[in-house]
Amino acid sequence: MANIRVGNAPCSWGALEFEELDGESAGYGRVLDEMAETGYAGTELGDWGFMPTDPEELRSELAPRGLTLVGAFVPAELKNVPAHASGLAVALKTAQLLREVSPAGSEPFLVLADDNGINPLRTNNAGHVTPAMGLTPKEWRIFAQGAEEIARAVHTETGLRTVFHHHCAGYVETPDEIACLLEHTDPELVGLVLDTGHYAYGAGDGRAVLDALERYGERIRHVHFKDCSPEIAQQARALNWDYFEAVRQGVFCELGKGCVDFPAIVAWLNARNYSGWVIVEQDVLPGMGAPKESAQRNREYLRSIGL
């Protein structure tokens, strides 16, 4: 069996990157305490500023809890050339923090994404976008160029690799959009983080996640385990919920309670000697649910399938 390590992320406690959200998420101290207490070995950084950004201070928070910093999610408005510079600046300072905090021998990822949730058309139609709502050929070239520029600079400055996070409510959501981005980018620069829940919701079919493993397998370098409730997804489409309402209603449910076939995914990873991290993400909005209890059940479920 491959050496797969299991972590969690602040978004499972409602700490999300969307500035327009109401409600207060748990502070980083509570999030890190509860991650460690529920059996996780690693964490992603969360939005810039959620955790300490001083390397010494951040190390002093992670080490006593036995947590490794695995990566950091960085949204950037890649569709628009004028926004590339600000996205690059955030990516570089984030990557430098990852490099300085991570222990020798570890390789955290810069997890790059579109600036999701800012385009009303994509946000309102998350989970059922059509090709007409996508990027034009020119916009794809601009988008991919921005992703490559960030990945190249991050690697040059810090030695870290970049993986792209497809995401509902952004311009890289559907299977064909993911394929288009990968076709437009250099595989040496831009890998893929497969997010099972976003893929299931964006594809409209949880079974499609297994197809994704074969379709993009050579580019998958990091994995987010997220489940998707088919009943809530269907309701979201029928009632035209936007992305945030679907999340509020629990479209991303606890692991093993939705449509994603995690045992089959684990078998695929093991067969290919995947030795990276699996990061649990159960996206919730600030103040939703009981994150620690969900994190505990999610960890117990993963143990039941061999992780």
C-alpha cells in the first residue's frame, strides 16, 4: 500500500476565501486543535491571514500539534490580464511562507485556483453550467498564461510546484473545462489537484470522478477528498440555487454519505503508488454545522477504508 497521509483544511471549519460571506468562522487556534484531536496529520494554510504569516510563529503553532503544512489555496483572477500581477504577488508571498515553514524533505504545493465566486453567471449556475457560459479561446489563452506565469515564478523563487484546483463557481469547473486548462498549460509547470466533491458537482454525476482519475491521471499531484450529496445537488439544480446556497444546504456532505466512491479512489491511488497527501475538505459556510464532530466522523470513515 502506498504511503498516503491524511490531512484536513480550514474550509471544513467555515474558514473560506470569499470576502462577501457573513458569519464568523472558528479561529485558527481552535481549528488546529480540533484537527489534531480528530487524528489528522496535516493542514493547508487557508486564506492568507487566517493563520499567522510569520514563519516562526506559524511553526510554533503547527509543531506542538504534530501538524505538517501541506499546501496553500491561492485564488487569482486569471481571466483578466490586469489582475495577474496581484495574483502573482499573493502566490509568491504564500509560497515563500510554505517554503520557510515546511520541514526539510517535505514538498508543499501552491494550490492555485480561479478567483471563484466573483462572476454572477458562474456563481448562479454552479453545478449546471453550460459551454456558452465558459471562456472564449482568447480568454483561455490569457487564463492559461496567467497560471503558467504564477507557477513558473513560484518554482523559480521557492522551488515549489503548483497544482490547479478546479472549483465550482469559477471558470474551471466541468470535466471539459479542466481538460482545456490542462491542454493549454505546460505539465512541467501546472499539475492538478483533484477535488472529488467539486468534480462530482461540476460533472453532474459522482461516478464521473472515477473517469477523472483515468482522464487526468498523469497530471494529478494532490488530492482533496470531498463528498457530494446527489439529492441536494439535484435540488440545487431544480431550484436554481447559487453556489453559496447549495453549500449552505449541505451539498458537500460528510465522507461516505454522498455519491463519491472513495474506496475505488483509494484503490486507484494505491495501485499507482501515490505517496502524497489526501486532504479532507467538507466545505461549510461560517458557523455551519459541528465541524469537529464531522472531522471525527470523516477520519473514522477513512480509517474504515484503509487510510
